[in-house]
Amino acid sequence: MREPTAAWHPGPVNALDTLITDWLTLPDVAEQLDVEVSRVRRLIEEGKLVAVRRGDPVVRMVPSLFVLDGTITPHLAGTITVLRDGGFSDEELLTWLFEEDESLPGRPIDHLRRGQRGEVRRRALALAL
């Protein structure tokens, strides 16, 4: 696990419930992407999506903002790779993507959904060093 930096550190894991209010089950993701659930599992294994276990009963879920108009949010996979390569856990990278960043301004996930990866990727690379 990565050592937190002075510039950024994740909140508690339960902070995900505050930061991310809309989640999709894997079958819901499959329906939105128009693929089989097995393909969604492969996308998670390949690092193109992130799923965490949550809910009652506990199932793997993906933030709904990771899907945009029937596709995976642009530049999400590359950003996930940069953060994982920098030692971020799935919970840490989800927290980072969904936390407000005054210097952007806004949340990194919102910038990615608008196709604006430049600043998001620069900040992710800086954190990963």
C-alpha cells in the first residue's frame, strides 16, 4: 500500500458511501454497456473498471458514473492504471476520483466524463511518484 502524501490522503473507506451515491451491480453495468456479465468481470480484471464489495447482500458494484452513454467513461482506464501503478488501492483511487479538488476545480471523475483528461492525468501521475 502506498504511503499517503501531504498533498492528498484518502478518507476512511466508509467515505465512499458519502462520495459515491449511485452504484451499479455487475448485471446493471452489463446491461448499460450491452455486453455479457462475464465481459464486465473481464473489464474489472483488466483494470478498465473498478468494483468494490458493498450492499446487503454484499455484491460487487461499480460507480454509475463509470458508464457514460453506453460506454466506459473516457480516459478512465488509463487513469486507473496510473493510480494503481502508484500504489493506490481500489478504495483510495475511488476516493481520489470522487473527491472535490479545488485546484481542478471539481471532481476528477467529472473532468474525465467531459473528456478532459489532461489535468486529471497530470495530478494522478504526480501522486503516483
